[in-house]
Amino acid sequence: MQIDLHRIPVREVVAGYLNTEEDGVSGMNGRLDIRPKYQRLFRYNVEQQQAVLRTVLKGFPLNVFYWSVSGESGGEPTYEMLDGQQRTLSICEFVEGNFSITDPAWPFPKNFDSLSADDRNKVLAYQLMVYKCRGTEDEKLEWFQVINIAGLKLEAQELRNAVYTGPWLTDAKRYFSRENQAAHKYGKDYVKPGDVKAQALLEKALVWIAGRGDDAICRYMNDHRNDQNALELWKRFRDVVDWAKATFPKVRPQLSQVNWPDLYDRFGSRTWNAGELEQRVRELLADVDVTKKAGIYEYVLSGDERVLNIRAFDDSMRTEAYERQNGICVKCQEHFEIGEMHADHITPWSLGGKTEGANCQMLCADCNRRKSNI
């Protein structure tokens, strides 16, 4: 890859600045693609944006920027931003008047138009250190994956987006990469979205349709990268969420911790009485022996107690039961040391037995195993 260092004033970069969100961001009168398809969405918070502008106003150096030569327009070269999007957008958005910055010497926050003429000129005249690069597409993508962008680690799905660009990804991001819209808004009570801008919700949707693991997700994205839309992915997401909403309509915090696609695939074809399920859920939420409340939703469908993490007998209950039995296993009537025995419910939890001393019995390991297998 050929790399040349240039100094470029901010005024050249912000000329003709255009931000159309996910559809594209450009500067230099259309010659600089600030957000190529493989780039992340804007993730800087207000404090980080302000830090960039304070650096510029004080004349301190920013980290270098990397641009890739992408072609030519009107006899002039065009560029894609390989690294530096977050800092560039911070500068451009400030010059556009979209946020303010503070300074101990100022009585109030100032946006770009509120700055003195000298300070406005400082911003526009500030020179960015830019490496202009020429290379193959593979070289650019490889470099993009290893460059540390202002200390923000690229997440796995952001890296996948860098590789599997195309019309499918553009449409998928329309559904899954915007806060308070589409998938985020539709499934907010049933799906923990993570950082939407870091593509966490898109990654979750892909797991729902492709399966877990990087290989499964990459295979699906590669197979569909040239599809004209992501309706299959959106339909799968909605089918699962619609079923969850119909089966468990009462909104509670635990809903977002449930593995809904697994339950949908296992139990979605059966008919359920939502009212009866809700009554059972309420009873289990009030049961102090159930320590994993999110597991209740799977339990009322499957009957598998293991997903509830039923509260175990504590040491004092175990010791009390051991002494009461004189160390004798109630099943085989053999004597064992306490460390060789397991605490067990006399009346099973499923039949109303509580995890309390009076309902505790001690079994040897072999008898406990046999009982568990019945």
C-alpha cells in the first residue's frame, strides 16, 4: 500500500459537508466519503466531541487520519475515510452548529457561530495530519480492522459489516441499526438491544436466524450480501417477537433476558393459554426458592426445573439434617461423612416443598444420583 502524508485545513474538509445519516456522509464538496459502507455509525458522546474541539482550539495535535484514494471526479481525486470518522464528524458537526462546547474561561457554552472571529478561524485553519493511501480493497479492509479508532474497539459485528457490504447490509441496517426505530422500538420490551450503534441488535437478529458463532453469522451474511433487501431477517425477528408478545403479554424486566428464538422454535407450534401461563408466572415470581426469574418463562412451557436454579439448602440446614439422621442415608441406610452426602427436598419443590430445614434430607451421592434419574 502506498502512503503519503498531507496537511489539510479543516475548511477544506467541511466544505459542502452533507450528513444523511446511514445513507452517507460526505465532505470536501462531495470528494471525501466520510462514512464508507464498511465504517461504523457515529458513536462519540458529547464529552468526546467537545474534547476534539478543545484540542483543535488549543492547537494541539490530533491523531493522524487515514484516507484511501477511491477514484477521480472532475479531474480531482476522491477519497474514502479509512480512519478518523469520529473526529471528523465531531469537527464538521460543530462547524454546522449542531452542538456547543464549554471552557472555564467562558461564561456560557458556545457553538461555532458564538466563537470570536479569531477562534472560528483557528478551527477552520487547523491542519489535519492525513495519510492518503492507495491499495487494493483487501488491503484497505485489513487495515481498517486493525487500526485503533480513537480508543474505541471495533465490535465483532462492525468488522463483519466491513467485509460483507452490499444491498442486503444496507437494508438490514435500516431495520436494526437505529435507536428507537424499527427493530429497536418493536422489540424493546422483549429483546435486550445492547449498543445499537455498535451493531449489537443486528448481531442478535443474525444469531436468531443463522445460529450462534462467527462462522454461522459470516456464512449467512455472505450468502445474502447481494440480496436486494433483508426482509427474511426482519420477518424472523418479528415472528419471534410477535409470538413472545402473544404468549406472555405482561411486560416485565425479565422478558429481555429470555432466549425467545429457542422457545419459539421449540414451542411456537403449540396452542397456549396466555392467561393460565400468566397466573403461573406470577406464582413463580413470588416463590423465594426460584433464584433465576428469567427461567420462569421457559419452565412454564417445558417443565424443566433446571432452568429455575432452585435455591439450595444452606450449610446450617445440611448440618441439621445430617445430625438428625446420625449420618445415615435415608435411602440405603448406610453411614457417610457429611462431605459425602447431598441435601435433597423431602417433599419435591414441584409439589410445594420449600427449601427449609424441616424439608431437608441427606442422601449419599449414589442414592442422590439414582433419585435424580427417576
